[in-house]
Amino acid sequence: METRYTISGTITGKYWWPINVDAGKPARLTFRRVNHADGIYGHDEQPDLLSAMETLAIREGGDFSTAAKMTADSVLIAERSDMHGRRTFRRIVPLTAFPSIADYVTDELYGSDFFADD
């Protein structure tokens, strides 16, 4: 069995220009959780959820002048498939449920604050 994780939602922060305007954009990171003794990880491997959030903030947060955070409605999706790929088990958990990444999640903003439903 292999388990894949996806962090999915909206990353938010203050734009560089115009100054101090809240902005958001869709963000997604898919990874496998592995632990290597040598500390070297592949492009889709992370040792834990905190490292995955740091990777996502660095990769997607460059447009913001403040620390980038995920919105309160962002989620972690865990999918586990059996060896033959016939059955997939899926669990969706809000990022706000994980105290270890509280610094990377805001409870004040939601993705719908930035994207209108047309």
C-alpha cells in the first residue's frame, strides 16, 4: 500500500503592490511521507506535514510581502490504494485540525474571500 497526501486550498498574504492588499491564489502540493536516514528527499517526498507546509509556502508564497498562510478552508487529503490499485481509501481533514502547522494556517480568511462564484 502507498499513501499519498495532498495539501489543497488557497494561499494568502499581502501583495507587494498595491501595498498591504490581501490576496490569495490556489495552491496544491502532493507528496509521499518518507523518512530517509541521509536526509535527502526526492521531489515528491516529505518527512512530515510541517516540512510539506514549509515547501508549499516557499514555492507559492513569493508573490506576497508577508508570510504566506493557507486559508481556514484548506484541507489535507490522504489517499491510500491497495497493491493492485482497485480500491482507494480517502480521508479529507481541515488543516486547522493540525496544531503543528498552526503558524501556516489563518482562521480569519477563506478561499471564497478571493474567488467569486460566477
